[in-house]
Amino acid sequence: MFVFWGDGSQEAKDLVDAVIVRSTENFNWTFIFILSVVFYVYWSEYQKKNYKFIVAGFALYGVHWLYEIGNAIIAHFFGYPLWTVSNASTTFILLIGVCWELSMMFSLAGIISFKMLPDKRTFKNKLLGALSMALLFALVESFLAGTSNHSFIWVYKWWGVLPVFITTYIPFFLASNFVPDWKPVNQKRFLIGVWSAVAILLVTLIPLGII
């Protein structure tokens, strides 16, 4: 079953209110297995000197974290996030909108997207690739929003497949598809800028109880 928009229901609000961030109540060993898979992928690319794939991975993953932090800030100040995951669907919730399994998937999504591009990485090919991946991920999120364990929860009626496709996933995959082909100095500036912002926001906002 696919869900295309939030319904603003009390059930959705109650599910969000029940979310316990960074609780180890549902923790299990899949956490370690998933981490080892991610480490293996990145180390393999490093050994092969496929540095552009590593850049693609970190570019998307950094943007992903900025979005998740922004979503958590929205939840703090406006009552509900744009998206979240349920306690029942994960082993560990990192921020109000992202669980461990989802975050680790996004740590690999940039590598996957860049690998799927044609050998001739023209502007058109990279743009079409980003749009295609963004659409696929938006539809998968639509499916998750319709699962019986509420893997994904949308509260706001104006938030759903279309806005998440345009405002979230397109920027994710533009980063993974374009940044690796920039000049090395510009790659470094992008990654240092994004990840510095992520680090500063996390160490500032988590102790304050905002995210």
C-alpha cells in the first residue's frame, strides 16, 4: 500500500509523540552487522583508489545529515517533524526523523548512484540520474509510509511524495552525482563545509535538547 500524503490524523501524531530518540530498548546485533557492511564498502573503494565514489558517498551523506538535523529542529519548534520513523520499525533512532538502518543506507546511496551513471558522465546524464534516483527513493518512502508498523510517518497534510521528491531527494542525488567530478579543491571545500556544519550543529543542539 502506498501513501502519498500525510493525513494529519491523531494516530500519526500519537505515533510521533511515542518516538524515543536514542533509546537502546530495541537495540540488537544488526546494528553492528550493518556498520561492518558500510565499512567494508568504503574500505574496498579506498583500496581500489576509487576516490570519486568515496566523495559521492560522503557528499550525499553529509547533505542527508543536514536535512535530518533541520527536520529535528522543525519538530522541536513546531511540534512535529516533516517525517519520522516508528519505534517498532528500527533498532535505534538517531534523530526524530532517522533510524540507524536508514542512515546507513544513505551512507551508501551516494556511492550507488554515482556507480550507476554511464561512463560518459555528461551534465545531462548526471541530472537524469539524480532525478531518477530521487523519484525511486520518493516512491520507496511512499511505500514505507503505508506499512503496518509505520516505518515512515508523515503528519502534515501538505507533506508527502511530491515535496520529498523535489526538496529532499533531488538535492541528495545532485550532490552525489556532481560533486565527485568537481576539481579536488572544490570537493574538499564542499565536504569540509557540509561536515563541519553537521558536527557543529550536533554538538550544539543535542546537549541543548533541541534535537
